[in-house]
Amino acid sequence: MNLSALRKRLEPLLRRIFHLYWRLARGMTLGVRGVVLDADGKVFLIHHTYVTGWQLPGGGVEAGETILEALKRELMEEGRIEVLAEPELHGLFFNSHVSRRDHVAIYVVREFRQDRMPGPNREISACGFFAVDALPADTTEGTRRRIAEVLQNETIIATWR
């Protein structure tokens, strides 16, 4: 058997092995964040204990979970926010600056219920609703950009930066 024939037989096997390796080594590469706007036009932000700056609530999509299920779970965990109506998709972003995920879906949540504001815990040091023109000084650049896009009614299906 010549080298070319051997290579043709091995390449599909090697691709499968490397594909499996990358799936195991880089799990949860999809994230979701929510732009939660109350009736007064204030936006809900969180401050994590492990990163600096105020951000939109959200997190990773778990195995076997849809993006909307993940959004609802994250909003409940981080802000005790129950989504009452179907959120609208703002955009799908590929950018390590948005989060550590490869792809992040951003949804706008306008109809929700919050029984009480959660207190600090091991993941969230603070959270609250803020007027858009009075966001905390250390609100991340990506969070400011997404809020501005939503308020300008821009829908972005995908972006690569």
C-alpha cells in the first residue's frame, strides 16, 4: 500500500478523533445573555464576584438545553427574574470580547416578573435596575454597546467581531 492510499484511509479516522477531542475539551461554547428592560426603561445588570464590571445577566447553555431554556434559567438564578413572554432575539455574536463563549445569543426581555431582588451570593456580588443614561461607571463596553443597539431597535442576526 502506498502512502497516498494510507493517508486516505487514516484521515477520516483522525478527523473523528480530533473532532471528539475538541468537543470534550471545549464544552459549552454557546452562551446567552438577556437585555432585561423594565416598564421605566431601566436595564437589569449584574456584577459577578469573579470578573470586573457590570454586565448583562446570562451564562452558558448546558448540554440538552435550548438557548431559551438557558436564558430563563440564568435570569432566574442571577436575578430571580421569571420571563413571562417570548423574548426577542437581538443577535448572535462570535466574539471572545462578549464572553468566554465562542458564540453568544443576545435576547431582549420586556415582559417579566421579579418577586424580590436577590442578595449577594458566591457568584453575584450585586445586581439591580439602572437608568440607561446613568449606568455604573464600570459597566463593560460590550454591555453598553448591546444596550445601545437594543434601544435603537437594531436587530443583528450575526456579527463576527
